Amino acid sequence: MRLPDLHVALVDDDDSVRRAVSRLLRVAGMDVRVYDSGSAFLDGVKNDLPDCLILDLYMPSMSGLDVQSSLAARGLRVPIVFITAHDDPDAEQRALAAGAAAFLHKPFSEQQLLSAIQGATSAAIRLH
């Protein structure tokens, strides 16, 4: 699946996940910016919102839910695809209730991630 011309931000504290996922997204034709923490993403995003945010749920100091909440508090809307290695139904429910487009459990397939991004960005286009 090719999704060219999408600007995607990837936030994950695991370097191997950042490398693998960013490589997949670039092969699919996307422009990818990677961040190792939620605060680094929020500091870097200011006025240049991505078309989609791939966001790890559990990270040191600032969780993915904290990032989602901070974006909402700033009035910034960006489609979010959460990724996590933890089975936490309560966190999944909170993320989706707060507007996340998708919630994927690691390990996920390339197709699952690309389909989630496609769904998230298609839904965002319909909202504008």
C-alpha cells in the first residue's frame, strides 16, 4: 500500500521501533519525522501539524495519553494511531473516547499500520 504525500509524525521511546516503523512509512512514500518522547514532539510541532500521528502509549515522563490530552488542550486536532506493547483495555478505551483513530497492539503487521493510517487520514479529510 502506498500513501504518498502524507506527513506523519512517529513518537516512540524505543529506538528499534522508531527505525523499523519510519523505514516502513518512508517506503510507503510518506514524509516521516521521528521523536523519542512526547515532549520532543510537542516542542517540535508548534504550527506544523502532521497529517497523522503514530503515538506510543507508554513512554517515560509523558505518556501517549498525556500527549493526546495536551494537543486537545491546545485546540490542535491531528489523527492519532496509538501503538502499544501493553494490554490495557482502560487506556485503549480512554484513547479512543478522546478521539484516537486507531489503537494497535505490538507486534502489528505492516498492513495493519498502513490501513490504520489510511483510515485515520481519510476520516480527517472528511471532517474538514
